[in-house]
Amino acid sequence: MPGTWRNVAAAFGGAALAGLALVTLAAGASARTAAVVELQVAPRGPGTVSASPAGVDLDNGNVAVTEPCDRSDGADSCRWGFERGTAVTLSAKADSGRSFVGWSDPDCPGTGSCTLTLDADLTSVVAVFSPLKLAVRYSGDGDGGTVTIDRSANTCTEDGADACFELAPRSEVRLTAQPAAGHTFKGWSPGCEPTNAPTCTIRVNDQPTWAGAIFDDDEPLQLPTSIKVQFRLRKTGSGGGQVTASKLDCGGQCTAQYDYGQAITLMATPDSGSLFDGWNGVCARTETTCRFPVGPITSIKAQFVRDAAPPTTPGGLAVRSATRTGIAIAWTASTDSTGVAGYRVYLDGAAAAETAATEYALANLKCGRTYGIAVDAVDSGGSRSSRATLRAATRPCPLAARLAGIGVVYAGGSRTVVVKLRVNRTTTARVALLRGGRSFATTRPRVRPGTNALRLRVPAGSPAGVYRVAIVLVDPDGGNLTVPSRNVLVRRR
């Protein structure tokens, strides 16, 4: 890149930057405008951080940075300026006999260097070294009591502290207040919880991490403040969703400033058709709520992916009831990672209905007919399951019968009355040949849908003349159905 940061410092004219400035970089006879953004570097504990390439010191006349950042405790940190879009590699170096633990950006795991592209107005990166100090201050003149911790630790010194211990970062420590004779314990300053019990718990994240024990009727302690850091959330993945927290309501990406060590709770809500897929290692992938202290973490990603898996197939599809014009079906619910939005019912392959329930009644069907029925499930993203299928029939139509023809067959000296009877259901018929109130022949055949030829042989010796044919059918739904009678002329043999 033409020009140097010395040119940048001169262009600033010594003015301090508060996040974003515009500078002009010389490039031969031409010039171009570049945005300068702030990188906040905060070593916490015994160590330093250096950057490559070097930026300008926004707290020291915008001159080029020549020394690593060693502002490693309290409310102090380094503010370096870079051209927007610069890829900066940070390197951490622990003091002799100490160790580097890691970076506040989960995209920089381990204890190696951390490379990040500066595309925001303000980016905060914290480097945590071990050990950190836990500093305890007593109220009043300090004679109200003492504080002990629940483990062995090296003692240390810290300005303004009545007790100091060296502990590994992220250590969760229990502090117990022990009042001196004639004194009483009143409570803890916020940060060591619960504040109203003799024993509280505090997590060691800062350098130093401050706790205050209040005895007797002393006033609440004013503990030293720490730095403020810029927290940044990015959304990634093929899906969509919202992430919210105190001071944050993120659609795409968002940032907010917090006190170092302040606990925040992020809540992820996937959009319809999307799934939440994790916090890039900070919290469990399956948890849509993630709680952590800002500072030890200054950047996090929330990943959402499209729901590509369809729901499971509806189970147990069965007929609950059937009438002549309807079939009621039911099934067991499908399951889906984003939730089942509803079901579609098919009749003979065509979509017939949409429902959110696990049952449906098909209506306006034809009696005595068998239908192909299917059901599938759909999720909020529109993915459909395979179909559950069955074949089901409406109840038979009402019994109907019609006399289609009647005649007499003469053969070999015999006379046979032939009745052609058309019916729509299988049943039993009673056919009688009557004359003058007397029955000359009777038959009880089984008849089936369609035209049936029913035969009654006229007994020998029966006189010629007009006979009446009477037909009664057994109704499968109950009772009988009488077919209008018909006369037939029977001649002599």
C-alpha cells in the first residue's frame, strides 16, 4: 500500500480519533480516501500483545505504534488505528514464568497468533494470561474481619487491596468472610454472589478481579473499575434468525459496548424454515440460550441453517368411521426438527384438504366406492414427508332392484318362468309364482349386483292362465324390499 502510517499520523494533524476517521494517503500524483478504524487491545494479566502490521497509537498523537501493548490491568487498554479492511495479526507474549491462555475471539482458538480483518468501526480483542489476581478490599479501616478462599493460592500485592491471590483465569472461587471479635459481616459488593451470605462465589476473569467485603455498618465499597470492551455478534449459515440480549437486537450483525466481565445472555430464535446450529464453540450447539462474561469473550457467531430434512411420515393412518358419503380418517403426529406446520390429505392422488389436526373427515363421496387416501406432513420450510396411504370404501348404497324382464320357457314338456332381476347389492331374494291367492312355485336364490336370471318351474298339472310373480329382497341394512309384481301368461304344455 503506498504511503506509510507516518503519513497517516501527519494527515491526522495530531487529533485524537474516537473510532472512525478519514485520512488521505499519498499515492504518487493521485490520492484516495481511506477509513481508519479502532482496534482496542487489552492484555489481561502478565503479558503483552503486538500487532503486524503496526497501527497508529490513538492515545499518543497518532504516531506509529513501536512497542507491544502492556496495559494489562485495571481500566487501561491500548487503542490502535488501522485502515478499514486491514488484516492484522496479533501475537501474545507472556512474562517470564507466566503463560498465555487464549484470545477473546473464538475464531482464534489456542495460544497461537490471532489474525482478524478490521471491518468494524471498533473491534476489541482481549488476550488473557495466567495467573490473574483476585484482589479483596475490606470496608472501613479494615479491622472488621478477613476473607479466606476455598483453595490454596499464591499471595500477591495489589494497590488498594487488603488481600490478593493469584489464580488461573476462569477459576470459580468461593470467598468466606470471617468477622473479627465484636464485629459482624454485612455483605459483599456486587460481583460476588450471593451478596448477603458469608460465603459467595466469584469467577476470576479480570486483572485484577475485585471483591469487596463489608463489615458492621460501613458504607458500601467503591471498587476500582475495569475497561469497557466492544462486543460483536455475527450471524452465519444458510438459514436465518434473530439474536437478542441486553442492548442487542440483531438481525444481521450488531455490536454493543459492555463493562469488562459483565455477564450477558444471548437468545437465538430461528426463522421459519431454519434451525439454530450453534455459537462457534462458546456454548453447546444445542442450546439456543448462551450466557458468558463479555471481555473474556468479545466476539461470537450465531449460526442458522436451512431445514433440509422433511418431517417423518404420518403414522398409523386408519379409518375411524365411514358413511355412504364420507370417510373419517386419523393418524399419529409426525415429528420435525423445526416443527410440523400441518398435513395435506389426498383423495385418489389429488390434494383434497389441508389441516393442522391429526384427523380429517372426507365428505361428498359416492356410496359403495373404494378410494385411495393418503396423508403427508409439511414443516415451516415447506419440506414434505413421504405419504402414508390406505384404501377405504364408503358404505354401500341403499338396496335397489328392478324387474328387467319376465317370460316363460317351454321345453320338453316343462314350463319354466324366467325372471330377470337387476340389483345393486348382494342379497337373498324370495320369488313366488301366485294365482288366486295360491303359491304354485317358490325359490330363494342368492342374487348379486347386476342382472340375475331367476327360474321358477311351473308344476305339472298347473292350469294355464295368468300368474303373478312376487319378489321380495332381504335388505342388508335391515328389513325387506318388495319389488313391484308382474303378471305372466302361462300356456298349456
